[in-house]
Amino acid sequence: MTMILGVPAAVLFGQLLLGLINGAFYAMLSLGLAVIFGMMNIVNFAHGAQYMLGAMTAWLLLTYLGIGYWWALLLVPLMVGASGLLLERFVLRRLYRLDHLYGMLLTFGLALVLQGLLTNAFGSSGQPYSIPAELMGGRNLGFMFLPNYRAWVIAASLLVCLTTWYVIERTRLGAYLRAATENPMLVQAFGIRVPRMIMLTYGAGVGLAALAGVLAAPVYQVGPTMGADLIIVVFAVVVIGGMGSIMGSIVTGFLVGLIEGLTKAFYPELSSTVVFVVMAVVLMVRPAGLFGSKPEQAQNHRQVLDGASTSPRTQTIQFLVMAALFAAAPLVVYPGFMMKAMLFALFACAFNLIAGYGKLVSFGHAMFLGTAGYVSGHAAKSWGLTPELAVLAGTAAAALLGLASGWLAIRRSGIYFAMVTLAFAQMIYFVALQAPFTGGEDGLQAIPRGHLFGLIDLSRPANLYGFVLAIFLGGFYLIMRVVGSPFGLVLRGISDHETRAQSLGLETERFKLVAFTLSAALSGLAGATKAITSQIATLVDVHWSMSGEVLLMTFLGGVGTLFGPVVGAFVVVAMQNYLAALGQWVIVLHGTIFVLCVLIFRRGIVGEASLLLRRWSARPAAAAHPAAALTPHRQPAGH
Amino acid sequence: MTERPAENLAVRTLEAWYGESKVLHGMTFDVRAGEVVTLLGRNGAGKTTTLKAIMGLIERREGSIRLDGAELVAVPPYGVARRGIAFCPEERGIFSSLSVRENLLLPPVVAEGGMGVDRILDLFPNLRERLDSPGTKLSGGEQQMLALGRILRTGARVLLLDEPTEGLAPVIIRQIGRTIETLKTLGFTILLVEQNVAFASGIADRHYVVELGRVVDEIPGPELETRLDALKGYLGL
């Protein structure tokens, strides 16, 4: 048998073929993302779910209506694309004047809803979808066996990609699209119905994802979760390639697939993380991406939020009230719930430090929570460290991870920052899945609680509660002081208008990195304490859905408000605890809350409440100026 | 082309807002068919906003904009364009991802009687040899010619030109001036925003002076020279 660099040739070519297949799907999906982003400035997080919907619809058509592959190839993109048209018309259209992150959050929520609904209906396990009879079998190429269906997938996806490229770069319609990407208002002023064109573009992009789904159905298992992991890799592809160029998306997609295939042949352990490693390298040497022309402009004038500022004295009083309430809570509330909620609240507050005050919305904060959990669990269990040292070790690990990932991630901002952090977190997830000390799928079990400072027995409930309470209050107080400090002011200044802050002589990158590292460390503090308290550390805490949960807590409670994340964390944890019996419906509920938060509730519970309070207390003044009372308070819009 | 029906743009008590701030406070003026009319005024007086408000490129506008009696104030931008009004923005709006040719061919034809591409290239010979270069590789003057040229293809008869001479060399300004005169003889109706009084005085039939979002004076073209002192007062020169 021929060997190439120590690998049998057949294995190498087989893996390259597999890489090419994966690359075909990366290319088709990142192409759709690029087209949608270009027109709408929305990072369509639902793209993975819509790909999944395509595959599921094909499977449903076959299973329940007996409609086969070839018809599905035609019908499914039309059906799913039509759902995209409705989505654009009635939901996404409301977001165009908001920060791009809102689009990402909303479509993330939609992806959760879709995935949850389909899991409810059909279970989470994959279903087989057989290869159409015409494409059964394969041919021997001499050096390898080429299954016909795989050849077809590669040919079809190339055709789809190149057709899309041709339409956009070489036709009159494409010229309209490119022009509208640059200056939609002017294109409108030339007599082109841009809103309708945007709707059709989104529909086409979604249809493309669905087409990829149908093509994928006979290759992968068809199931509700098939899109979620894929979309994260596609985000990494998008960061590597840069979203500016259509051909760039196609080339990068196939390239990344091939790199994965090569890695699988020569060094399989790295195959699931190699994409993210490539992304990190690209961020280091060419932050705008391989085909990106320039880094995205900072969106200086689109505000994500405007937090109400209260005086330090009021804050201190509010803090003391909260401390007293939480100290007394075990008398009426189940202490286990309180501890869990407090630790998630700390996690959310740490997230809010960077997302709310620094406006760097990370989609990967679970990596800090989870890593710290593993490290402190391992330290307590295998090294026999006392709990405070174990927690310290976990926190330090998270801080280091924050420093390293932050150093790379802050080279991008806005949606790219979100995608980069998400990709890094996925890399950490795969590491946690494979590393020897994490226990893989089982996680770390029976982590000893031990004696605090060697003295205080944490297995006694009251001691444990005091320990968690002290850590939560300490962490919260620190965040409160940081936000109110000159450092916090600079951070807010940077998030308002980075270039202006730079022109004042501030090294903004450094401030962002410090804030990110601090946020990572405090998330780690929560994760480490959680591992000691709950005595387990599992993959749940490093999974992307945990990053989604902390986003949910923060946005639901009120991003950029001091107490919002606490309120949000309590609500979300309560939902998990008391609605656990609903299973996947909780995911649907989470997704729905995301959508509602973005559409009608952007200030969150605390933000909306304090706004109501301010309006109420300003009522007499408003009555004196009836005109002012009649003018609705508008969200600041970007000009 | 001269036998085409006459257009008449009538703007009445036009008000417009950027967010919460009101920028136009009741603009009222007319542009009669075949006329070249300028809006003169200081920076921030509302001249550009007036053009944008006519096109519908502004968040909120009230009042009345009639083209040959048809009300446009509630019509979306693409509808305004399709009724035969074309807009050449101050920043020129050349698309960098499109070639010169694509830029030229971009605006859809809204009525018969537009100029052919050859005719446009005769007006602006510089563009002919640059047809395949990217739009933003052109010089400022060439970009202005492209921005002007591409709206001549569409068949629109009313042209809104926002400071076509801004930042250009005198020789180019003269060329633009000759072009506008040519367009006038072809029967186009032109509403021109200008800061360059010398340029405006040479080609316009009438001038409206805009201050704080309303028209404060109307000066017939021939009188501009004699009323230069009053105008300098308005413009703060």
C-alpha cells in the first residue's frame, strides 16, 4: 500500500474527500452569511438552524409524504426560503437601525426556538436519510474509492457557489445588491425598492442554507442539533475569510475543509480544533481576515443601551439591602437554589462588565466558567487543595485564558468579537471533551468541598452558604467599584466612541484587554466556586449554550445596569429549576425570551423598571410641558 | 425632447426632522419647467435637507411636495425617483464595489427619453476611457461627472443637484457649468444647491435664499449682481 508521510494514501485521500465535503457545506453557509450580512448587517445566527430545517424538511417530506430527494432539492429551499421572507418582513426589519449585535441576539434566539421545537417533536437523535438510487455506488479512481453521492455533493455545491458568485459579481441584479450594500438610501433614490430587495436577499440566503441542508441529509445524520455546532465552525470560517468578499467565502470554506481533512489524516487529535487554531493565527497576522479589505469600522453612534446612573451612595444602600436579603433568604428559600442563582448572578455580572459597560458582547463566556470549574475541581480532588486555594487556582486559570483569548479577540469588535469569542469557546469545549483530566463526557464527579482555610467545614450547609454569599458579594462589590471608578468611566467612554477616546490619548486596546481579563477572572471565580459547591464540573459549563444562557440572563435583567444581571440570573435559574419537567420547552422559552427582549424589551427588567420609575417621578414636570409628555421616548437611532 | 410635457415642482410649507430636531421649518418655493433654480444659504441652513426631503431620504417630513400637481410627500424614495426626479448627492455616492460602467448603468430607467450612454460619454469624455475601472478610482471631478452622468440616462426630467462644484478645481467647475447649461437647453428642470455664488449667478434663472430651514428671500437671476451686498449679509460672507 502506498504511504504518504506515514499515512496510507487511501486514508489520506479519503480524509481529503471528507474535508472537501465539509468544506462544501462551510462554503455554502458562509456564502449565505456573507450575502445576508452585506445587505442587512445582520449576522444570521439562525443560519445553522435553517440548514438543519432544510435537512429535517427533506426527511419529513420523505417520511410522511413520500416525496423523494430530487423533489426535496427543489421544494425545500423554496419552503424554507419562504419562511425567511416572512421572518424578514415581520421581525428582522425592525432591527436595521439598531446595533448589529441585536440581529445576532435575535437570530440566536430563533435558532434556539427552532432547535427546541424540532427536538420536542422528533427527539434529538439523528435520523438516517438514504442516498437517492441514482447516486448509489461509486467508482474506483485507482488511488481511492469515490462514492457517487459525495462527488455529486461537491459538484453541486461548487455549482451553487459559483452561480451565486456570478449573479452577484457579474449581473445587473448583482450590481443593485452591491450598490445597496454600500448605500441603500441612494439606491432607493434611484428608484429601486430596496426593502423588497433585502427581503428577497434574506429569503435567498435562507434558501441556500436549506439547499445545503438537503444536500447534507444523506451525508450526515439528520437531527435538530446538526446545525448548531456547524454554525460555530462557519463563524470561524467567516472570521478567517472576512465577510467582505463572495469569492473569499467560497475559497475559505473549501480551504478550511481541506485543512480539517489533512489534520484528520496526520494528527486526528487536533482535527476538531484546527479551524479555531487557524482562526487565531489569522487574527494575529491579518485581523481583517484573508479576503477582508479593511477592519470593520467601529459603530460609534449606535448605542446598545444607555444605563441609568445612580449615585454611589444609592448604590451602596442598594448593595447593603441586597446583602441583607440574600443573607436572610435561606430562611424562606431553598438554599441550594439561592447558591446556584448567586453564582450565576456573579457570572452574569462579570459578563455585564465587558458586555454592558465595555460593549464587547462575548458569545463565549462559558469557557471561563467551565475552565475554572475544571481546574478548581481538579485542584481540590487530585491535588487535595483547600477550597479557597482551589477556587483561586480556577480563577487564575480563567484569568489567563481571558488574557490569551482577549489579546486575540479585541482585535475585532462588534459582531466579529462575538464570533471570535464563540469560536474560542468552542475550541475550549473540544479540549475539555478530549483532555485527560476533565473526565470527558462524565466530567469531574464527587469534588470534595473540604475545609475552608483548613478550618471551616464546607460540608455544613450554613458554612457553605456563607462561603458562596461572601464570594458573590465580594465579586459584586468589586464590579460595582470598578464600574464607578475612573477605569470604568474610561471603559464606557471607549464603548461610546472608541476613536474619540483614542484621540484623547487613551490606549483603548489595553483598557479593553484589562476589562476582558477581569471579566474572565470573575466568571472563573463563579465557575470555580460552583464546582466546589455543586461538587461536579461537566461539559455543560463549557458548552456554547451556557454562553447563551449568560447572555440571556444579562439581557433579560438589563444589560449595562448594575443589578440587572442579578435579577436576570435569578429568573433564568428559577425557570430551569421549576420548569425542568418541561425539558426542551425550556430551550424554546429561552429562545422566545431572547426574541422578545430584542424586539420590545431592550433595556431588560431593571432597565425598563428604572425608566418607568424615572418617568413616574418626573411626572409633574412632564405635566407642565404637555408636548414633552406626548413625545414618545425613542431609542437613539444611528445616523 | 423639448416637446415633452412641462414639469413643475411645487414645495409648500415643507417641514423635516432628523430624530427629535426639526431642520426644515416650512420651506416654500417653486421650480418651473425648464428652469434652473438655486438654493443659496449658509452651512446648516437646510439646503441639502430640502433636497433629501423631496426625495424622501429623511426620517420624517410634512407639508406638500407636488410634481405637476401629484403629491409626493407620502411617497417612498423609490416612488419619487420613478415619477421622474433624480438626485445627485453632495458626497456624489459613487459605489466603490461597482465599476464606472456599472455605476453609470445602475439607476433604472424610469421614463422614456433618457440620454444614451454614448451621449453621456460625449458630455463627459473623461469617463470614456475609465469605464472599467472601479468607481472610486476616479478623481473628484470625474466622480462628480459620473454622479451627474448616471442620472441623465434614466429619463428623469427634474434633477436635484447638491453642490456639484464642491471641492473641485476651477477648470472642472467650468466644465460642470457648461454641462448644466447644456442640460438646460435640453429642457431639464434643475434644482441646484450651491455655496459658490459666482457659479450659481452664471447659470440660474432664480435664487432662493434659505435660512434656518425656510426661504427668506427670492432673487431673480439677473438681479443677483446688484443685490450681492444683501446676499453677502445672508451668507455671512
